[in-house]
Amino acid sequence: MIKYFRNLSLVLKNYSDGLGHLIFTNVCLHCNKELVSTEKYLCFGCWEQLKPTYFEKEKGGNQLERLFQGRVHIKHASALYYYGKGTVSQSLIRALKYDFKAPLGIFLGEHMAVLLKDHAITTCDYLLPVPIHPRKKFARGYNQSELLAIGLSKRWQKPILQHLVKKKTYTKSQTQLDRFGRWENVQDIFKGLGTNLSNAHVLIVDDVITTGATLEALVKAIRDVNPQIQISLLSFAFTN
């Protein structure tokens, strides 16, 4: 009963916070400047402040791909923008996660799809959003990674997987944890399901990659039941 009221309190707080943002929908999500009719979510100046990684242009392995070397085998990996405290990408992700801006997730997914339209990552057969626990999805109202995948799917015409893996453990936020704490926090939190995809190429979609601990755990859970599956990773942002 205590857990129920705690969850209900969290949901009400999120909806209350979201209502405040609904009143000021036409301002830049980073600088709060009023937007003109041709601007969406960010003013033109803040869009220009996003810091591209250019991973998609690197040959022979980029920084994100090297992050997973010796940990799990990844076919391709890319992220569009660098993420850090006070950055425009942080403002976008914060709004997506906590401000009830579901259309923003789809918009960013389409934005990613356009920028990566010629990348080898588009050879994937399926899109897989990083699963979140049902309790967290209830509090948030949606899975932000799934919204990004919907935007990608609209442009690339790739199906989204729903029953390949599930998150079986509710984990606390990774924000305040160090590298080891992040790794420890995500051990054994995913469970691969019985879907057999043989040699299919699956693209895991995430919002932000930091240490890669969550994705490492996810890839291992998938390969527990699909050892021959090919896996690539795509994130909107990456913490350098």
C-alpha cells in the first residue's frame, strides 16, 4: 500500500510539472526564448549549439564502437550529439523524459533517421527500443527510446520489436552513480524472451549512452536466447 501511494504521488507530481510546461509550449527547450512559427522545440540559435559527434563519418571504428570492444560484439554503433551538463542535448533529453513531450521523441527519431539515411546502420532488419520497467513507464507515460524508434521507423520503414527482451528489475537512476556503480546497478536486469530471430540484424535504440553498462547488459540478455543475432547501437546522445 505504501508503494502504491508513493507511485501515485510520483505520477501526480510528473503530471503537475508537465501541466506547467504545457502553458509555455512555444518556448525554446534550452534557452526559454519564445519561438517563431518556423522554429520547433529549439530556437535556431540553440539548434546550432548542438555538438555533433560525426561518428557516422568515421572509418575504422568510432569512439562509441571502441567503448564496447572486449565487452560485447557490436556490428555498428553511432550517436548523433555529445551530451553533458548544461548542453542543448541535455535540455532535449530532460524535456523528453520528464516533461510529457512524447511528440518530441518522435521528432528527434525522424531527425536522426534523416541524418543517418546513408549510414550502414540502416541495413538493420528491426528496431529495438531499450526496455524500461513497467513501473517507470507508468510514471512517465511512455518509453522515450520507443518514441525515438517510432520516428526512425517512420522514415526507414523498419519494424519495431516488442517481445525480444524485457526489463525485469526496477533500477534507480544512474545519474548520481560512478562508473562501477552504473555497472553494478544494471547487472541481470534484462531477460531475453523466446523470440527466435536467427541471424537477423537488430538496431538497439537509446536516448543517451554514458558508460554503456545498460546496453552491455541488454546485449548479453538478448544473446542468451539468440546467440547468432547481429546487434548495432544507436543513440541520440553520447557522454564523452
